[in-house]
Amino acid sequence: MATNNGLVYLIALPLFGALALLLLGRKADKWGHLLATAMSAGSFAVGLIQLSQMLDREAELRPVTQKLFTWISVGSFNVDASLLLDQLSICFVLLITGVGTLIHIYSISYMSHDKDRRRFFAYLNLFIAAMLLLVLGDSYLNLYVGWEGVGLASYLLIGFWNQKPAYATASKKAFVMNRIGDMGLSFAIMIAFATLGTVSFSGVKEHSHHASEAAMTAIGVMLLVAAVGKSAQFPLQAWLGDAMAGPTPVSALIHAATMVTAGVYLIVRSNFVFDAAPTAQLLVVIVGAITLLFGAIIGMAKDDIKKALAASTMSQIGYMILASGLGPAGYAFAIMHLLTHGFFKAGMFLGAGSVMHGMNDEVNMRKYGGLRKFMPITFVTFGLGYLAIIGVPPFAGFYSKDMIIETALNAGGAKGIILGSVTLLGAAITAFYMTRVMILTFTSPKRWDDNQHPHESPALMWVPMVILSIGSVISGYLLYRGKAFKHWLEPLFEEHGEHTELLPPIVVSGLALTMVAIGVAIAVIKYQLSEIDNVAPEKVSIFTRIARRDLLQDDVNEALFMRPGQALTSALVKIDGSVVDGAVRGVGKMALGSGSALRETQTGFVRSYAVLILIGAAALIAAIWVVTT
């Protein structure tokens, strides 16, 4: 594999920006946001150069590495801090830095009145650097460093306005739930080292052909646990909605370009593990299918525009996870949908921020309506993202999501019927709740107070939205045409026989569009053609109340983990107080008691001491006599 010494600059630039802004403190307040944006843009430029060089090489020569230093060297076990850039990682590099830079530009205006804007941009740069390390590491151990760095940066950004207790709680919730998933990655690394003797991607891939299925299944299941935590999949999805506590650009960065895509990357990067572990691969499909519907159902009930989009992200990542569990037939389409999703979801989150900017930070869509007249650019750019996510041709989601639906239907047998039905139902529900968002926000009658003065956002905010909306229109076709993207990633995956085509693509597209049309029609009838009012919470149906409470995910977590954990902690405290501390206190009391008893013998009278000496001498003489006779 060839060496490229320029890879380090991809990470070094945003890392330098983060360190400079944090170390210089208030001195960098006036220009810190510009430096951070320039560092992210510089990293994107380096990524484009790397892509250009990669395109000039033959497919088998495209991967390049750069060794930074030897990290661990113990006997025959060696781990270098090395970077790997191949056809998969370059996709993430360009997504992270490209969309990330647009979010930086947007944030210059969005955060212009925040006194801590410089610190916010430092955290953005840290997030970019950590995510780049995650996707560029050439081993699970190097990936783990970036994985934890992303967790730290997300904690700092979600809780950026931590003066509000609810926001601080949300950041802690995200941090703790991600740590649960991170335990899975650490266990996977330990199992790989114990059974295979290596933690590098190439080493694990080489040994996977000779390792037992049990060992590969154990590694695969632990990797899935890690992906479930980072990508907010069932059953560790509860943190994602609360993560909306951070500034809106954070939501765009987490949901579109960085954090929640990390789990998909981990599974696809570990394709050789899951190909050798059918049980773990099946679990991936099950998790994706459940989360796909889970997030979609929650999205139908949310009135908070950001939380509705967060539920949408959960569902769309479910599509990607499901596709990655379908093996070589689905890996490329999982990444393809991830890339197109990066455009339209980032655009919609920035659009939501634009709406909030014009509505005095109001997030309740039931207090919007008619905003298309006052925010035309936001309406058009958000609308293009909407058409992309529901899968209307020729927008991006039509190509990427349809390929996942087609692959699921062509899985064959009962599996194909079940997965195909789930993906089609998810398409219908997505069309419903996203149409609901569009109607409640832009096309329904005005429902806001007269003291509201909605207006279009400044150019620094809408220009990134326009660029992302262009990606929402053309990215799907560019990746799909001639199966270009599938051929691009093919060298990284091992094909296992021919893939059967049970249903022609035109039939799949017809089914998908029919489900989309049904979802749109129901939303139009319910929200556009009917009067919208603020129904009292106690008057809504039990199903709506459950969906608004995120399908009771927090209640389940409290019942299964938090309450038993509290009870266990209380029991341990009592045991510690009565047994452990009791034993320590008992030894102390014994020492005090014996000391008190001995103190009674110290009278201070000479005659008492003389008698004791006499008794001691007599006892000594008697003992000598007994021993010697």
C-alpha cells in the first residue's frame, strides 16, 4: 500500500484551529470564528486534492496510508498511529469537511450575538478533527480515539448553553448513553486482540477467514452495540431527541455530517467481520428495521420542528443500518444514502434554524404557518430537502432510498417480504410526517402572534442552505448513474455469489412512490385541508401521547436500568455502612476498649508496680523451672 504524507493535514488543520481558539481565549474573540471556518475549509481543500490524486490511480492502488508514530509495541503486538485513506474514508472526509464548512459559515451569522462564539467554533473544529480521526484511523484502536473524541465534542456542543439545567442534563444524557455503546467497541477490540492477535483492519480481515464463527460473532455483536450507541439506534436511541438542546448548527453537524453516521461507517468498515458472522449480521438488520419504524412513528407526533427532524434522522439511519446488514448487496447503498442524507438533512436543520431565527426562537410548529411568504429562500431550500427525503424523483433520496428498498425486497423469502414491507411502510410514514412539517411551517394559514415578525435570514445563513439544497437535488443521480458509486466501493467488499433480482427496479420504484403518495395525501387532508388547532395534551389520543413521549423509551430505561440501579446503589450504601464501615468501626471500638482496660492497670502507686514486678518475677521463675525439669 502506498504512503501519502499529506493525510495528517486533514486532521491537523481543524485540530490546530480548536487548540488555538481554546488556548488564546478572549484574545481570539474577534477573529476566532474566521480562523475556525478557514481551518475546516482548508481541510476540505486537502480532501479534494486527495480525491483528485486517488482518481488518477488504479482501483487496487487507491488506498494510501501515513504512519505518524508507533503507539504500542509490546512483544509481537504492535499498533502504529497510522492513517488510512481509501474509497470509503474519502467519502466521509469530503462529507465531514464539506458540509462541516458550510455549517461553520452558517454559524458565523447564527451565533453572532453569542458572547462565547469563539468557544463554540473551537468545539466545532474539535468535532471535525475527531470525526476525521475516526474515519481515517487504520485500526480499531486508532478509530477508538476518534470515537471518544467525537463523544467529548458532542457533549461540549449539546451542552453549550449549559446555564440552562435542561440543556446540561441533555448533554449528560447523550454522554452517558454513548459511553454504554462505547463499552461495546472496547470489548470488540479486546476480543479481537485476544482471539486474533491484532486490532488493525487489515489484520482482522486476514484472520477472519480462519477464526471461529463464535469469535467473529462476538466481535460483530460488540461492534453493533457501539454503532447502536453512536448512531442512536434501538435500544440506545433515547439521547438523540434531547440532543436538540444545543444550538441548531450543532444539530445539523451531529445529524448530517458527523456523529450519528459513525455507527454506519463502523459496520460497513467492518464488513469482513459481519460477512463471517451471519448471526451478528442478522441482528444488524433487525436493529435497523426496528429503528426505521421507531423513529418514523415518533416523528409523526412531534410539534417541535427540531425534534421532528431528529426523529427523522433516527429513522433514516435505520435505513442505512438495515442496508449495511444485508451484506455486500447493501453496503454501497447504505453509504450512498448516508451521503445524500448528509445534504438534505443538513439543509433542513439549517432551514429549521432559519425559521427559528425569524420567529424569535419559537420551535413549536403549531405556532408557525404561512412562512413561505416571509421566508421564500428558506421555504424553497427546505422544500427541496423535503422532496429529497421522501424520495420524489429525481431528487437525491429517490435514488439512494429506493436502492435500499429494492435490496430489501430482493433478499428473498420471508426475509425479503418482511424487510421490504418495513422499508415501504417507512417510506409512507416519512412522507406523512415530513409533509406535516412542511404544511405546519410554510403552507398552512398563519398561527403566530402579531408580536412575531418573521423575516428571511441573512446571506451567511441562506447561502449554505442553497448549496446544500443543490446537493439534495443532484447528489443521488450523480452517485447512482451507471452504478458509479457501487463500482467505486466494490474493491473494499467481497462479493458472495450473484444477487437475485426478484422484482424489477421499475416495480420497486412504483411501489415506493405509491406509498409516498399515500403518506403525502393523508398529511394534506389532515393538515392542509383541515383546521389546525392546539389540542390540549389531555385530549389527544393515547397513541399520540405515547409517540410524543418517544414511545416511552425514557420510561423503559428508567424502569429497567435507572430504578434498579438506584435500588442497587442504595443497597450497596447500606452494606457499606453496616458491614464494611461497621467492621472498621468495630476494630476501632475494640482497640479503644482494650486501651481503656489497660489504662485501669496504670494507677500511679509504687506499691502497685512493686506487686506487679513481684508477680511477674515469680511467674518467670516458675516458667523456667517447668521448662528445665
